[in-house]
Amino acid sequence: MNHVSTSIPITRILPDHLKRKLERHPLGKNLFITTIGFYPENVAREISEPKGAPVYTLIYAAQGKGWLETGRKKSKVHPSQYLVIPKNTRFRFWPDPEAPWRIYTVQFTGRLADDIYTYLGNGMKPRTTPPLVGRNAQFDDILHHLDLMNNIENLLYANFRFYSFLGTFRLTVFNYMKKGADNIIEQCIQLMKQRLDQHLTLADLSKEMRLSASYLSALFKEKTRYSPIQLFTSLRMQKASQLLKETRLTVKEIAREMGYADPYIFSRAFKLVMGVSPKKFRD
């Protein structure tokens, strides 16, 4: 079933008795959906809460444009932008007739709702997020399972998926499918993975990528929030942790496998990334 590709608006509203059930459920009480909706371009419509809702409202404009009005404040919302409206806030949200939108909306509550609001960015400021095919697929999956919301397993599953769906809005990692800068990052990471047993420097990486060291470093920090060497070290320590768990190689042998001539330097690097020494990690 593919709800998202249809031209029909879809709305699911959680009945009060199921809200109370989730509020008492040990796995459901932290975060759950109360209302969810999908509105395609051909049925662009106004979305509003004239009295304010007692829950948070996430609005994601995948395509098209619109306007948000909260009290006396009016903001333009562009494609690939989202915002979270606080509880008990009156608002009106309507499409630009010249660029009809495709809108995804979710109202949510729970013990972690305030923290989610802070994490996604409070202040009702529209924020741009990279368009992701996986985000739409997750929304579709949530809708599909909410068709059978009277089954607690389906209801819990939909809300577990909701955590993942929300996480995509703060995703800062590059998109593997893109070209340009993101493709440079991907090529560099593949190079790193092929040489985990070597001691690569920023100069080595920039030479291999035929880029200046300063440009490559700035690009990595912008796209991944790591420096190239930080990411390379992290990849090496992840591989080392796998060897510690899955083989009987000594720490010294694993250090050598990872290109460290000095096992003490390896151990310090491992602890910096993994939080414990290689011996404690294995134990």
C-alpha cells in the first residue's frame, strides 16, 4: 500500500480511549501521534487550530509554498521546509495558489514531546531539510499501521517509526545519492574504508582527492560535523572493535592491523572514540 503517492488526502485521528491506553503503556507513553495527515497538491487546503491544540504540531512542506500565521506574525514556508508549532498556539496555515503544496502533518504528545520540540528547533521558524525518499516511506508506513490502530502492536509500531521519521529532519549527514560535494565526501569515505590499515593524514587524503587540504577539511565539517581525520579514526576504531569482539587477536595484533606501530597510541585513540580501553571493551 502506498498512501503517499495517492492524490487523496488522508487523515488519521487517535480516539481518546487509545490516547489513555498509550499514556499508561510503558512503551507508548513517552511519545505518540494523536493526529496525522497527508494533503497532496491537487487538494491543497488550509490547516488551522483557531483555539490552539493541546499537543505539538509538525508541518512539513515537501513541495509547493504556503503561509503560516500565528497571531500577528506571518511567515512564508518554502519547499522542503518544516516547523513545529508549540502546544496551545493558535495558527493558520494555507497554500500559495501559484505553488500548491504537498503537506505532511503530525500532532504528537507524550513525556518526551517537550524534548522533541526542543531538538527539532523551537521558535516556529521554518527550517530547511534535505528531501529524503526514506522520510516519505516512513510516513507511509506509519499511516499504513495506523489503519489498524485498535491493535496495540500496530499502534506501538507506528509510534516507534515516528521516532525515526522525526530524526530525518535533523539529519546533517550527506546524501549518498547526490553528486557534487556529497559525492566527494562519499568517495573520500570509500577511500578511507579501503585503507583502514594505513596511517592516512589530511595531506594524504587531499592529495588522493585532488583537493586542497583546507577545502576538504571545511567540506567534511560542513557535511558530517567531523574533520576528515576524526572520521577516519572513528572508522578505524569501529573496525578495531569488531576485531576485538569477533577474533582472538591480541590488542597489539589489532593495533598492527589498524596501522598503529605503537599499541599504546592505538589504545589511546580507541579510548578516545569508544570511551573505554580495548581490554575493557573486549571484557
